Amino acid sequence: MLITDLAATVTYMGLCEEVRVMCSLARQQPITLKWIDDEGDPCTISSQMELQEAFRIYSRNRNSGLLLHVFPSIPVKPGMPCPGEDREY
């Protein structure tokens, strides 16, 4: 597990770049970012709007930081899990 402190004002592109650096992933490597919502469901972050929504919902309900799951791949089809993703969070 890697931990970093990011400002709530971070952009989606900035977050992706930070994740690639932290995980030693090539810039062209596709990644998928997910967080777990209050109902225990994985939610994909793939845009600035989704990132802001994740921060908003998470900060409303918790005092600690937003935990992101990083996958060095993309799902075969939208809505499907990523290769290597465990369905139980």
C-alpha cells in the first residue's frame, strides 16, 4: 500500500500522473482508479467530475483520506471488473 497526501483541488490528470509516478507505471500504461462508496460498491474515477464527487461524498462521511484502488489495466467492458480486481472489497 502506498500513501500520499493530495489536495482536494488536484485534477484528475494530475492524480493519474501522481499515481503513475508512485506505482512506477509508464505514461502510456492504462490505469483504472476506484474508490469504495458507503454501500461497499467500487466506483470508478475516470474524469474530473467523478473525482470531485468522490472527494465530496467521502469527506462528508469520513474524517480520513480517500482510499483509492489502482489497477494497471482497464475493464474488458464498461462496468466490468478490471483484470485482477477482487470483487470483494
